[in-house]
Amino acid sequence: MTRYLVILACLAGLALGSANAATRDEQKQACQGDAIRLCTFAIPNEAKITACMKKKLDQLSPKCRAMFEPLPKKSDTVSKPKE
């Protein structure tokens, strides 16, 4: 139980380091399994977990990987008016 709480706290730290606008709960749901599977050695150090997951980006589940993708720039999402 204690280990589970430590992992959740670390994932909360991951939420702070992510460029995505997802909520902490969404990030936890998306990345908890990947953090346990790929970065157990880094627990409970939040910075090490984040670095580990970024290093193993290609091994993350699609939902977790999306948490590490930067938000599109505003100019990229707005379409130019047709002339």
C-alpha cells in the first residue's frame, strides 16, 4: 500500500513536468502502469521518474506518450481564412 502511494505521488510530480494540459488524474491513469513497468528503479524520485519516462518515450503506451507531447502552438491550430 505504501509503495502504491509513493508511485501516485511520483506521478503527480510527472504531471507538473508535462507540457500537456491534461489533469493530474488523466496523467496518472495514462502513465501509472508505464511508470511501474519501466521506471520502478526511479521511485520515489519524481525527477528521475520523469527523466526515465522521457528517455523511454518510444516504449510508453500511446496514452502516456501523449502526456509528454507538447501542446500545439496556437498558430498551428488556427486555420488561415480562405481568400
